[in-house]
Amino acid sequence: MSLWDSLKSSFGSSGGGGGKIDVQARFERQRTAATGTMAHFFVAKDRKRDNQLVGVKLLDIEKVEMFEGRFKGLNKPSEGQIAMMMKHPLIAETYEIGTTEKGQPILVMEYVSGPSMQNIVVNKQEHHVQGKRLMLIRQMAEALAYVHAKGFIHRDICPRNFICMPETKGVKLIDFGLTVPATAPFMAPGNRTGTPLYMAPEIVRRRATDLRVDMFSFGVTCFCLIAFEHPWQAELVNGRAALNHDTQAPKNLIDLCPNVDPRLARAVMHALDPKVDSRTKTVDQFLQSIRSVESCFV
């Protein structure tokens, strides 16, 4: 069986469908939400679900095949299979997986209508998060803790992959396209994937990895949410940006935001420590360290 046949088979073997989906007949497109490196995402009315608004993710066959080829022989679950396992109120639900009539893997998922955290951070939209940062940080941590408890490393924690609920009443984690099992074969050196600005040094240096790569990315995401500034980023935004993460000291959150609660600032800086052995080990440990914090700013 070829790699692509195996991939299609894995889509068909899990719950939530797995069969053919006629995109044109089933969905009434409302708008294109995003086109990424490995997928095309749009919002649509789902005629099968009483015209409920859903998110539809169409994966690029060649790019998915190239990514999955890194793990040939390891029986890696597909993105769709992993997404279907994630049943948590702070993770966007995947309703169904399958393939289109053209053979593309497709995911039908919950549509979260609030703003993207990426837009909030990049455009410094304070009105969306004023008085809500601590709540959002705790919810992001709880979502990530669940992924880890399910036995996976997300591998792409960044503001782009957190979507806020309407009126920023909460946040949901999305996108398991780079997610891998937290087992030795998938943590071996060499899997150099992720979003460079949020990538842990051990990834870019092709060293062994573990759950702490997500901890690093989470810490950088929290830093950006609080300060509307990146702890390292200067002019570089491409793949070389991650090379700065263990060659230059990060900015200090308390220096950028003197009124941030010192306990929260310490927790964030500890989470994004470039030295893996000095970094916060688990999300639960992070949550414990901010348990007594009542507000982001003092």
C-alpha cells in the first residue's frame, strides 16, 4: 500500500464519517477564512447539518503526503484522526472527516466566530483583551494540558491557532496539522516543523524533543498576548528567526510591562526559557504557578 493509500485509509477508519464528501453539493460557501501552507479553510453553511455554519478544511494532498512521509512506518494517526480525538470545550470540535470527490482529505469542524488571537496581537487590539488576558491564558493552558494528557505534542502553538469566542468570552485551540504522538519515535531529532517565531530551540537545532516544545511556544504566545510584542523578534520573520531563540536573551516581560503581576511574568519567562532543562516542565506546573494571580496587571 502506498503512503497516500495508507493516509486515505486512516481517514476512513476513524469515526465521524471517513467517506466521500461532495463539497459543492453539501456546502454553501460564505467566505474564505484562510489559506495556509498545507490547507485551505473556508466557512460554509452545511446542508447536512441544517445549514449550521461550519469550518471546512481541505488539505493539500502533496504537502500532507510530504509531511506524513517523515514518519513512514510509524503508524502515525492522520490530522483528522487526531482532531476527532480532541473532545474538550476549549478545543474547536471536529465533526467529521473524509475525502472529497477529488481525493483531498477534508475536515468539517466547529466554526468559532470570534477574532483570531493572531489579529489581536499583531494589530494590538487592546479592546478585545482588556481585563481578559489572565482568563485567556488559563484557558489556553487548559486546552494544551488536555492535548498533552491525550498523549500528543501539538507542535504549532502560536496566536494563529487560538480563536477567540465572540466578545472574547473565551478561546479555542485549533489545527492539529503538525501534531504528533508524544512517543520516542516522534520525538527523535529531525522533525523541524512549526511556526518559526514560536519554535523551541531544540526543534530548529534538530535535537530530541518532548512536550516542552509546546511549553516554549505557549510561553512566547502568552508574552505576545500580554505585551503585544515578541520576546525576540526583530526584523526576521522567516525560518531563520528561530535561530535567535538560544543565541540572544529574550526581552524581559516585566521591563516591557512594569505593571504586570510579577508572578505571572515569572511564570511566562520560565515557560519560554530557551534552556530546555530550565523550562517549565508541564502545563499543570505553569497553572499551579499562577494559581494565586487574580489579574494580569497589578
